[in-house]
Amino acid sequence: MSTYTYSAGPGMLPKEVMQEIQQHLLSFEHEGVSIIETSHRSESFQHVVDALEARLRRLMYIPESYALLWLQGGATLQFSMLPMNLRNRNRFAYIDTGIWSKKALEDARHFGEVNVIHPIIDETGGMSFEPSLAQDVDYLHVTLNNTIEGTRFTNIPDVDVPVIADASSNILAERIDVERFGMIYAGAQKNIGPAGLTVVIIRRDLIQSMELPSYLHYASHVDTLFNTPSTFSMYVAERVLKWVEDQGGVEAMERLNREKSERVYSFLEQSHVFTPLVSGERRSLTNIPFTTGDRDRDRNFQQFAREHGLLELGGHRSVGGLRASLYNAMPLEGAERLVDVMRAFEEETNVSHQNI
Ligand code: PMP
């Protein structure tokens, strides 16, 4: 029986990639010297950086007018680096779509005034916002995919200010039209590689000269490794991106992710025991929150699933319930197994109800 983890992050990585890393761990460029022991200034590591950058540019169609920065501190550090670096008027607009967007806007408040914009839900259940509310600000911030709530934007109207996207839980999982954004940032630990690496894709003309501590200044990181980066995570990320390219790129990933989420949602829609917590077009392709409606029963299901080799199906600690994260490395069989196990739990629950 294979085991699957539905963790929201760090999430599953492709088995093939991990096997390859295991095989090469003790010999990177030289026999007996690991990538972990290799200098970030070495020629061989520079090949990793160059390949990583080239692959991300190809996969996401990122033009040269954008710089790629490989940072640490998670997506969370970007919550403050962003307003620190992009402020002019010291006014920012944030769409409040859930817990991560709230954390982002709370950090921005240290650097200026924040206009909080509420999302609009249309008749199909799609998620958008009123563009006229994002005026006279340095930028508008959107969380493209809400990892905890399981929702995503279906429409981003044009605005006159740069749009900044937190794409931590949907980068490489669905097409993102990079050129519509001033900056896109994401922690690596869901669809890119191990934790400890954050990618920032930023339009070069937005990088300004600021009086900031050196690491916190975007300009320090442009076209150079400013300090020792997360070398092992970058090495693994490069291999994961190769895997994504081999699978057919982001387009193929999106097709697969749609299929997986549809499998799970179509079961949840007709289940007598489980209920999905999001409806309509704004359903995330990668994070599916659901519940049995009863805290103890949710816990029983998690235990039942663990016994069947399905791990990490609990909702985020702030909201409880259940959640399945189906990132790129989760194969279709992982979604099918989840449905089978939910069905088995449902049958067992129905039987025990009939016996009362
Ligand atoms: N934004 C989103 C959408 C997230 O899902 C997460 C983490 N799950 C974060 C930000 C925070 O990321 P990190 O833990 O890398 O700081």
C-alpha cells in the first residue's frame, strides 16, 4: 500500500526526483563530495542556479524585464520586504481573502496605510474585486490561492497600480500570466521543492534604491547570489522544475490538478457524510477544505485515513475541519485513493448508524 500525504506544505515532491537526489547525494560534481558541501560560489553550483532560473522562465514565460530572486525567510518575509521596498506614497491596497492575506496586510501596516478591499463573489461563485478601489496606492496585493480557505481568484481586473501576487500555493500548479503582475512571490515548499527557499519574480523597474538593511533590499539580490542561499533547496528545486517540464509544463500540471480536484469535489457533492466548504468557480485547484460537520467525526476520519496510508488530512490549526492538498506531485491515484477511503468511511458510518 503506498502512502500519500495531503499536507498543505511542505507538500509531496515527485518520487522520481527524490530517488534521483538520494542516488546523487554523496557525489555532486566530485565523487564523495555532496551538493550540501559545495560552495555557492563554485562553478558547478552556478550551473544549478542558471538551470533553475532558465527552467522557471520557460515554465512561466517570464521575460528578461523581470528579475528572479532566490531568498529565504519564507513567503512571510515578503509580507514586510514588499512594502519596505515598493513604498513611495506609503499607501497600499490589499484584498482580504483569508488568513494569509490578513497576515500580509498586518505586516504592511508597519510601513504605511492599508486600504482593505473585500473580494466580490459573482453569480457563478467566481472571485474578483472592484478595481476602482485600488487607486493612489503603491501597489495592490492579492493572494492568488488561499491555502487555508481553499479559494482562488477567477478574475483579476486591470488596475492602474502594480499588482503583487502571493502565489505560494498555486505557483506552477496553474497558468499565471506573469506580465499582468508587478511581482509574484512564493515559498517553495508546496510546488517547487523543499522549505527554506522563496522565489520572488519582480519587474525590474519596480526595484528602487532605498535606505534599507542590505539583505532586505531587493536591489541586493538582482542577478547575483547576495549571501549563502538555501543551496540544497535550490538544487532540489532545479530537479523538480525539470520534472515539471518533462510532464508537459504548467499546462499539463493544471490539467492534472483540475482532474484531481474534480474527482474529489464530485464525490463530496453527493456524499451523505462529507460536505465541501467552498462552492462555485472560486474553488481552489490545490487545496480542498471539507468536513463531516462534527469535530469528533472529523478526527475519526483522519485516524481512519491514516490507517489506510493517507496522511495530513486535518484542516489548518486556525480553522479545524478537514483539508486535502493536491499539489503537482500528487498523482491522480492519490485523489482516487482519497475518494475510495472517504467512501469506505461513509459506508462504515452508515452501517454503524443503522445498528443504533
Ligand atoms: N502565503 C500563503 C498563501 C501560504 O499558503 C503560506 C504558507 N502556507 C504563506 C504565505 C507563508 O509561507 P511561509 O511559511 O513560507 O512563510
